[in-house]
Amino acid sequence: MRRTLQLAAIGTAAGAFSGLFGVGGGTIIVPLLVFWLAFGEREATGTSMAAIILIAAYAVILQATYGNVDPAEAALVGVPAIGGAVAGTALQQRLPERAISLLFAVLLVVIAVELIIP
Amino acid sequence: MNEVLTVLLGFAGGTVGGLLGVGGGILFVPALAIFQDQSQVQAAATSLLAIVPVAAVAAWRQHGYGNVRLRDGLLIGALSPLGVAAGVVVANAVSQRVLELSFAALALAIAARLTVRALRPSPDGQPQTPPS
């Protein structure tokens, strides 16, 4: 029960950040799974991806009601990104988990800098 | 030219997404905002649509590698709508600058914790494996 509540809390937090920043929530889900539920980095990132399918789908439906979604431009980034996702997951299997943690930290710093620069 | 850069950033976003378990919005949003002249809110919303197939393909690949706890992932996703709704309402109501700076601070704090964790020596000198 406690674990289910933790997963629910992670889902709610990830959903909120998804709606706020247009990211799927993985930046929140992965660290929470690692620090809170003791997932390995690979498991955390893989499990995060499954969650993001649903989270992004909900968020895009809500954003569409505000008229903010442009399907043609989504395809312009999304179609090449599918190839990238296959390459990225394959690459991850060859990296030690510590390296994944460090790369994730770099990603977060980049996100922070991008947000701070107006 | 802008289309080419958008496509390249799309591929890079998918790669980072697959590698680190995020959707790729980190690169999709600036690609759409800078090279397709979308507003920040439009770019974020459009990015979400691109993230759906990326997450599906990455989850499918990771499942093949044995790295997906499917029940946990689907539970997190299924229980997220309240958070999503709250986030979208807030995004349309609160100062964008306040949101940006708050999330930046949170991201830096998590990055520091992850770095400390990754660099912490384990007793036998081997990379530490978390308890499962």
C-alpha cells in the first residue's frame, strides 16, 4: 500500500511538471524512482518511459483543448526522434549505471541553465 | 535550413530521451520555439505530442532489454492525470518566469544529489549497485 502511494505521488508530481514545462515528466520520475524506490538507473529510465506514454498522452489532450498543439510540427521533431529513441536505448545498454546517473545530472544542469537564461 | 535544424534536434532529443528515460522535450521545446517560431506554451504543447511515440518506442525497446517494471510504470502514468490537469491550469495562469526559475532550482538540487551518488566510492571500489 505504501509503495502504491509512493508510485501515485510520483505520478502526480510527474504529471504536474509535464503540464507546466512540456516535458514528459521523466526528469522527475527517474530521480524519484532511484532515490525513493531504490531502482537501478536502467530500470528507472525504462519504467519512466512506460509512464511517460500515458502522461504525455493526457497532457497533449488537455493542451489541445487550449488550441496549443500543432501536429505537423510535432511530426517534424517526433518522427526523427523515434530513430533517436532506438539509438539512445541501445547506447544506454553499453554504459555503466554510474555514467547514466552523471549524464542525467548533466541533463538537469542543462535544463536549469536553459530555464534561467531568459 | 530551420527545418533541417528542427529535424536534427528532434533526432538528438529522441536519443537523449532513450538514453536517459525522458521524453526529449528538453530539445523539442527549444527546436520548436527557436526554429519554428512557436510561443513557449505552443512549443511545450506540441512537444508533448512528439513525446508520445518516442516514449512508446523507447519503452518497447527497454522492455526488450528487461529494464521496464511495467506495472509500476503504468501505475505512475495512470495516476498522473490530477497532476497533469493542475500543471496545465497553472501554466496558463502563473508567471512563466516564476515557473522557470522554480524548476531550475529543483533541477540543480537533484543534479547535485545524483552527482554525489554517482561519485561516492563503494566499499569494494566497484561501482555501487543499488539494492533491489
